[in-house]
Amino acid sequence: MTEKKKILILSDHALSTSGVGCQTRFLANGLVSTGKWTVRQFGAAIKHSDYTPVKVSDDFIIKPVDGFGTPQLLKTTLAVEKPDVLLLFTDPRFFIWLWEMEEEVHQICPIAYWHVWDNRPVPMFNKVLYDSTDLINCHSYDTYEYVKELAPGRTNFIPHAVPKEVFYPMDKWDVKTQKATVLGNERSNHFTGFWVNRNAKRKRPGDLLWAWSIFLDNLEKKHGHRDATLLMHTDPEDSEGPNLYSVVDMLGIKDNIVFSVERIEFEKMNVLHNICDFTINVSYAEGFGLSTLEAMMCAKPIIAIQTGGQKRQVVDHRDGTENGFALPVEFKTLVGSQNVPYIYEDYCSVETIADRMMKMYELGPEGRRELGKKAQEYAFSEFAMEDTVKRWDETLTDLTENWKQKYTKWDVTEI
């Protein structure tokens, strides 16, 4: 029997609810299911309450770490575990210390980076990191287009995916019951939008609420009612974003907003997608945007801005048709910091967002059902979990079998 290859992953804890954590879990479980791989992970968080290693299965073990680990912890783990490949998955600035010890890592295995960069201009300042990496996988095709120019021969495109067994359309009677349970009987017949994101500046939650208030005013003017609810799965008091309770009160739309604030498992998240008419994402920068893909798997249409990985979700790259309504990038700002010298932020006006909400409403139930069906078929074609795991398996196998060490092995001589 062929010996299994071992992969060491440094990323958000695979049992966390973050997008990076969820994708790590899906990929790790998928690779293990092939029977060819065993996975070890540094499960990152700012702080853990329990540091006991988590045994997901015999071939998938997570070691909780603060931050993303330390040089000494990595050195020890490399020496003990002797992985066949080291995979990094988060913003590269969290791993500067690792690239500084690349020579030591390369004594053991190649370095693969699961790229999370989400916008132009081309990040030339990342090139020194790319040059130290043996494989760069981009989950956004837009990112792939420019990274391959900086790192030719080492750049790959494999998009994110979610399992169809996890996100799927529910029976319409179950949906009706669940909608009344979650939103209340008084909202059971409301036109309902869904937003699931962290309450953080990049996600533009305040602008989304502003756009929703404009939509409600237009709905009343054109159709004589305000029977619409926006369901927001987020923490309204997150320190990274505005106080959404106060924003809702200021806008006077309290009767048209429901907050879902508890951490929930995939089963409940699937319910929330199913009880809504559409899912929306208006972030000014988005590496991929998992919530809209989850919605598409549930046969729901989406409204999404054409930035980063959202582009290939909301617009079918094969024929240019839309899987809902694409929000144009109407203006950009160029921002940056000492760690990230420059990056564009892509914006669409609140008036345009409100307009697309109205277009979604005026499609009617049957029109939305047909558009959702189209979105699901596209998701099956472009973002199937089975295809993503297969491509990762082939890519990592090729890397480990054909990797040429950049550095000569150290020879140790006793004196």
C-alpha cells in the first residue's frame, strides 16, 4: 500500500466559522477522503480557551495555536512530523516570520501558498514572498491573472467550493415553516434579503442598511407597501464595524431588519439561505465571497459587486449572463498602509444597490426561482467540491513528486 503524504496547514482553526476556517475544513476532509493524504493543522485564533489537540479523524489533527504559531513551534513540528508540503492560507503579512526562515523549511518540504489577495493594483511588494514560494494557488481568477505574471510557472487557479450535501434547496413546505419560525409570522410573506458577513468596514454593512432604507421607500412609492425584511447574520456590536442597532434606529427601519447573532452550524445556515429570496454582498474588496456561493448552491439568486472572486460568481464567464444582479464598480479609492502599501477599494453607490434590490423584487417569485435555478446549475459546473478536491490532490501530488529543492541540504559534520 502506498504511504500517505502528509500536509501541514497553517490557517484559521478548521472548526471555526470564518471563511478561511470553513475552506480549510472542506479541503482537509476532502483530501483525507481520497485515502492519499493525512493532515496536520496549526489552528489559528487570537486566543483559544482550550489548547488540547483536536482529532477530527485519524488522518486530520488540529493543534490550536495563538496567532499562527511561532518559528520555534514550526521548527519543532517540521522535525517531528516531516510533512511533504507546508500550506499557508491567510494574509501573507501574518507569516513574514515564516518566509524569513524559508531556507530551514526547504530542508524539509516545499511551501505552498493559498492566495487570499483580493484586488488590484498588482501587489509588486508581494513578489519577494512569491519568490520564496513553490506553489501559489489563487481562488480568484482575477488574482490568478496578475499573480501568474509575477510568479510564472508556479501560479495555479482552483476556486473555493462548498459541498452540495451541506448547502442545498429545502422542501418548500419546510421553508415556509422555518421562515415563520426565524422571522416571525408577521414577516412570513415578506420579500427577504440575506446578508451574512462580519460586521467590519470592508463589508460595508452601514451602506447596505442605507441602500435597504432607500429600497423600502421606493417599494412604498411604487407598490404601496413596505413588506420586506433584511436578515443580517452578524454581530451588530462588533468592534470592527459600526453599531448596527444604532444605524437601524437612525434610518427608521427597525421593523424591516432581523439580526441573527448566534454562532450557528452549517445546517442552520442552510436554513437561513433557504428562507430568503436572495443573498447580497457589497464589500469593497472580496477575495472570494463564500456567502453568495452558498446561496447559489441553495438555488437562490445573488446581488454582488464585481470585485475579486465575486466576479465569476455573479457573472457567468462563459456567456456573460448574470446569476442574479451584478453591481458595477462605479468608483475606486486607492488606500494602503505600511504593511500593504496600496490596494484599490471598489465601490458601488447605495442608489445602484437599491435599484438592483428593486429589480430582484420585481422579478416576482417565479422569476427569482428561475434565476436561482440557473445560479445553482452554474455553481455545480464551476464550484463543485469534488472537482476542487480532485484538482488540489493532483496539484499537491505533482508539487511533492516533482519539487526541486531550492537549497542544498545541510551537511552536518561532527567536530
